[in-house]
Amino acid sequence: MRIGFIGLGTMGAFMAANLQKAGHELVIHDVRREAGANRIAGGAIWAESPKAVAEQCEVIFTSLPGPKEVEPVVFGPQGILAGVKPGAAYFDLSTNSQALMRRVAAALAENGAFGFDAPVSGGPKGAETGQLAIWVGGDKDVFDRCKPVLDAIGDQAAYIGPIGSATVAKLVHNMAGYAIQTVMAEVFSMGVKAGMDPLDLWKAVRQGALGRRRTFDRVADQFLTEHYDPPAFALKLAHKDVTLAVNMGRDLGVPMRFCQLTLEEMNEAMNRGWEHLDSRVPMKLQLERAGVTIKCDPAAIQAVLDADPAK
């Protein structure tokens, strides 16, 4: 299949190389022609614009820094939209905005083509080895048709839902990671200032309940099912632990912004009379503030866990 690939930076170069390894003919473009030298040496065709890529290809990928780069590549006078063929599928592998990807898909649909948000997760190493998650939002039938192409890029290409869904999944994933990263810096700085060697501390916490379990699996037990009684670990006990940690940080002179906010959430939940419910029950406060309800079928949750490709 002739594939178009636009954006040959750190991630894009590896993904394009893997498409070539899978036997696909590539038409490539980048703002720097020299970025495509290795792919051209491997037989790829250089195109002078995104429009020229779209004119020659039935499947088109972009791997770009973000919305401000994607918009002109799609909508510019020499953009994908100006050259796309009916029936073509365009996958944006960038981390993008949901609003832009919905607009892109709508504009492509007017030309009889299909747009997909398809952000990836796995970093440069995953892009090189093909060990990438690719979350895809858009038309399910066209996704199924293009799945073999996506499998040449990543080992976990998954259909998430309508256009924009994959962007939501990626932003939730990344935002959670950076928020956890921030609180990890807080608690590790507290632990080290309290006298522990950082390596010994890291080794110790990896043996605990949190350290042994995948991050997002933890939300399945009570939060996704909205089932906080009977508790696995009561809020009043968790509140005691968090209070001790925050107090130790205060005594040591360690700023504990995220941990203090966690304690305030627990205080509010305790004031609701929830002290005997599970320690995850303060999560309900955020759902109330957002005006959303979450209550999933336990059997459906278990089916997701049972189908986990990592097992």
C-alpha cells in the first residue's frame, strides 16, 4: 500500500521506518528535506507539500508537535485537504486538541475522506521497536480496514470510539502521569529530608500495594463501580496516614502542595460522614464538581482486565 507520512522528527522517523520495513511504499514530507534522507535512501518518494502527499496516497499519517503545526498541514493552501482523495484515511499521530480533530474530520468528510485522531504512547524507544499504543478515534469500519497498516507502527493499535475519543484518552493518560510525577517529587523530597537514602526509599515503596499494581487498574475496584461499602481500607484510616505524612512534611519544612490538597479533600469527605466508607470515596467529590456520574458494570470491568494484552 502507498502510505503518506508527514513529520519525520524523533517519533515520526521511527514510525515511517517501520512502515517501510513492513513493505509499504512511502511518500514523505517534512519541513526539513534532510529529515527524510534515510527514508528516501530506502525507496521513499519525496513530496514537496502535504497536498502532494495526499494526492498520491490512500492512507496518510502526520506526526507533528501539536495543533499549531497540524492546522496548516491540513487546512493550508498546500495542505492535505487540498489534495485528499475520496475514500482516503488520514490519521494524526500527534497529541492534539479534540476540537481541532473534530474539525479536521468534518472537513475531510466533505471530500469523501475519513479523519482519525490517533495519538501514540510509548516514546521514542517504543516508536523504534514498534511497541506503541495507538489510540484511534473515528469511523470503525475504516479503522478495521487500515488496522494492518497501524500494526506496522505499534503493537497495540486500538479503536477507542468516535472522532476525538482517542485525544481524550491520551490527554487523560498524560495529565495523570505528570500529576503523579509532581506528587512523587513531593513525597520523595519529604522521605529524603526525613533521612532515607533515595534508592532505599524507592526499593521499599515498590514493594507496597501501590508499587506492585498498575496505576490505572486501581480505579476499577471502587471508583468505576461506585461501590465504597464495605471498604477495602476505610477513609478514617487513610485520613490518619495522610495527616501524619503532611505533618511530617511541615515539621521538616518541605512544601507539600499536592499532599495538602489531598488532605483537604479527605477532610471534606470526613465532614460528609464518609469516614467508614472506602478511602477512595473522596473521588466522588470531584465527580460532583464536574457534574458527571460514573458507574460501570463490574463484569464489563473484569472483561477488560481479562483481555489485557500485557498478561
